Amino acid sequence: GQRGDALLLAAEKLQSHCEVVLEAVRQDALALRHAASDLQNDRNIVLVAVRTNGWALISASKERRRDREVVIEAVRQSGGALSYADEELRSDREVVLEAVRQSGAALSFASDVLKVDRELVLEAVRTSSEALASAGGE
């Protein structure tokens, strides 16, 4: 939104100011992309952002994309955010289950082993018929 874009226009000093960035991501989670890199790694700021819009995970630091709790919160909001999670978490059954509960199509971002997990495939199909195209096997 326009409020979050205000962070883009803010002076670099403000993009590094924790309270300013926190307020910006409360208004528009995607404003995280304009925050200073150390704040894209701030666990509290990233959690606030992904709890509002899971796609904010795109702008989180690599460390936060490896943070199980952050990723679970993100995929609960936007299953497709699984695509930005660390590879290890895309092999974590609980993380993938949360993602496919939100969007069956998120199964396409799971590890190959989990793409053929019967329970996950069934959950994904319940959520979205698109998941059949993502399911492994013949």
C-alpha cells in the first residue's frame, strides 16, 4: 500500500530505525523490502510482517527464512510463501502441512519426498484441485 511505500521514500536513516520500520510493516507487511538489511533479519519485525502477509517472507533475511517459526507463520497466511523458505524447511513435514492447508498448490514447493506423502497430497487436494498437478508419481 501507499503507507508502506513511504518507507521507500524515507531517508536511509529512517529505513534503519526499528520503530519506523515496525510501524511501516504493521501498515503494509511488504514494506519490509525497503527496510535496512539488519531489520530484515530482526525476528520481531519479520514476524509482524509475515503474520500480516506471508509473502513478506520474500524480503526476510536468509537467516529468517531458515527460522521455523517465522516460516510457519508465513505459510499460514500464504501457502505459496513456502517457495521462499529455506530448503531444509521445505522438507519439514509440519511446515509443508501448514502450507498446503492454506493453499494446496504450495505442495509444488515441498521437497520431492514430501510431494509423494499420501497425507500431504490428500490435504492439498482437499484444499485445492491444483495440487494434483504438483503431486509426484505417475
